[in-house]
Amino acid sequence: MNASSTPFPPLVIPRSEHSISRAAISPNALKVLYRLKDAGYQGFLVGGAVRDLLLGITPKDFDVATNALPEEVRRLFRNCRLIGRRFRLAHVHFGNEIIEVATFRAAAAPEREDAEEVEPDSVNEDGVTDSAAEPDTEAEFTAPNDSEHRAFDQRGRILRDNIYGTIDEDVWRRDFAANGLYYSIEDFSIWDFVDGVSDVRARRLKLIGDPETRYREDPVRMLRAVRFAAKLDFSFAPETEAPISKLAYLLDGVPPARLFDECLKLFLSGFGAKSYRLLKQYGLFEHLFPLSAAAFALPPYAYAQDMLERGLINTDERIAADKPVTPTFLFAVLLWSAVLRELNERQAGPAPDLAQLMQACDTVLRAQQSRVAIPRRFAIPMRELLMLQPRFNRRSGVKSLSLLQHPRFRAAYDFLLLRAQVGVADPELAKWWTDVQLLPQEERVALVQARPAEPAGESDGTAAPGRRRRRRRRGGAART
């Protein structure tokens, strides 16, 4: 019998036996929970919020599950908006904070194998397949009926998933046992159907249900496993870990836009370096950034892997210090080795033509879009950042100082420093650009005017070694 249809009484952990205090819960989440309770509905704080509170971590979001239908939730809250196409969610707005309220959901047996394939739904922070990623107008909503079941494709991937259920059905929809916990506002107890509290206390990730089946339903669960292990310093249960390397190829069929969102969570949440190491360990990275992974394996570009790790460590440190980070810099570091490889296939010497560098960037970006879709708002600045690298070699003449005014200068300068750290850019060059920023304008001008013109044909590591130097074309080439 399917676990999701089997009655399974929860272990109810009373308030005296767990550490969650209402003082640590968002006041707005408590308002939602209490109003649901007062109206006669069940209300539970769910998933990652319960897990994090048990760990002593302040949750990023406070999500609520209830037996109230979305329209019933909307009637309780004037500040509520319903979103979602295939499954309705209620968003209760309190200024900048949104409390997401989901009706308990159930699962049905797979439909026929020739079910129409549609784009898989996203998965929210609690590991529940979420069909509400795109907001919808309220007029478009039609309540689910018996003909709208959970559907799978021939590979077992979830296609459609939109049936309301009960709490003991809802728990089987969640991914990891540590995320399958419910905090009851009725008596402040924790309802645990899947031994999730033990997993939290043991800092262990264990999938609910058969791991291979769950990964095939939604391959992004493999990335979520890596992310939670990196973020929470959890280990994998052996049965959860075992299928990952074997099933890594399933990521090739995930929509690239969805993988972009997952990459941001992996690399820009403060634990990017550890996430990267786990992605490499389980053979997942090569399915996200195949061109970069291929370049890392070649000796002329092997340093780029060290550069990526250093860049991710720097990013983690910036996040820890509450400094801003941008996907533009992240993807520049991730794709640098692939761009260099493409560039050196195009050119015959170590001093690349800027047009060739631009073409190499565009070629790599086009190829990358089939795996991880990088929006134009990040792709274009990323290309500009890389295109600025050759200009750092120009330190003579007043015109060279115009680089300081470029809107991408700071990111490009940080990229230069990173290249210098791994030994492919001259440390003296990096120091010069560091020092010149601190000088008054008059001293900057005097410094560059006194400096002799740089000799043509120099390279600082953007070309692979061993190629024959090509004569610089008059007015058309740039050194990098």
C-alpha cells in the first residue's frame, strides 16, 4: 500500500519536551495561526521553520499549513492574496513579510504513462512541490476536482499535483524527514509522522519514502539535499546518499530557469564553497556547468577551479559580514574557464582581440542557457566585467584612468584581485590598481603620464600557454 494513503498516527511531542518557544516565532505567523484556530480550523507552523527553530536558527520564512481551503483563508484575512495556477496558495501580507498558507495536500497514484508532459512545478523551501510559482489572477481559479490528479511522466517525474488532503497525507508530500514537522498552535506540541525530530537532533538528512523514486519524481531534490547538507552541516542517511551520483544525469531534463534559482540558493546563501565541494563530490556540478567542468579537467585552465573556490569563499565571507553580493560576479567566476577555453580556440596568440573575447563570452553564454538560464540582467553585466579585464594592463596615459569611472569597475577589479591570488594576473598590476584608487586626481594623472607605454604582446593569463604569439593588429588588439 502507498505510504501516503496509510493511516499513520504522529508522535506528538508536548511543549515540555521540545525547545520551540513562541517568542522565537514571527508575531505575524502567530497572528495567522491564532486566527485560523479561532475560526475552527487547524493551523500548523511547518517544515523548515520548525526544523530551524529546533536547531536554534532564526527561520528565513514562517510557512503555515491548514485544513482551511484557500478561499476560506482569504475570507479570514483582508490582507490575503491567492496565487498559483495548478495549486492555490494564500499569501497573507504584513508589510514586507509574507506568511504563506497552504491547504493540506494529498497524493494520488500515477496516471497513465502517456500523460501529457508539462513543465515540472517548483519546490518550495519546505520541500513541497509548488505549482504556485507564478502568480495568477483570482478570476482564473477553478477549484480542483476529481479529474485533476497527481500525474507523472514516463521517467516518474511529477507533472501535475493538485489535490487537497489531510495532515497525515500532507506529510508524505514533503521531501526530507527533518522538513516534515508540524508545530501545533493548539497546544504548542510538535507532530512528527516520520521521525523528523530525531533526524534534526542527529543533524541527518533522510528522504521520506524511497530515495530513488523521490529523486526521479523531482531531480532538484538532489540539489536541495546538497544545499541543506551545506547550510545546516547535516550528513546524509546512507540510503538518501546512495542514488545521487547514479541519478545526477536527471538534472539535464530540469528547466534551466528553475536551475538558475537553485544555483542562487546554493551559491549565494552564505555556504557556497561547501555547496560546490558537495556538487563536485556527487557528480552534480558537471550537469549544471558542463563547459566549466570540462575546462577544469584541462591543465591550462585547472587554476580556474581554485579561483572558483576562492571566489565562493570570498562571497561567503561577504554574506557573513552582511555585504552585498551579485549573481553577475558569481557567474563570471563560474564561467571564466569556459570562456578562456573558447577564446583560445579562436585566437592564435596570447594577446586576444577584444572582438574574439566578446564572441567567446557570447558562445559560452548561449551554451550555458541550455543548462542554467542566466537572465540578461546578469549575463550582460557579466560579459562587461570579463571584457574589462584586458583594460587593466593599460596604465599609461590619462585615458587609462577612465576605467575607474566604469560602472562595472569595482566588480572587474575584484575579479582582477582573484586572478592575481591564483597567479594568473601580475600581483604588481593588482597592487597598482589598488593604490591608484586611493590617490587624489592630480596625483593619478601625474602617475599615468610619467609611466612609459606598455610593450605590445604581453599577456596576464587569459590565453593558454604554448601558443605562438601573433603580431598585434594596429589599433585593434587588447592585451589581457
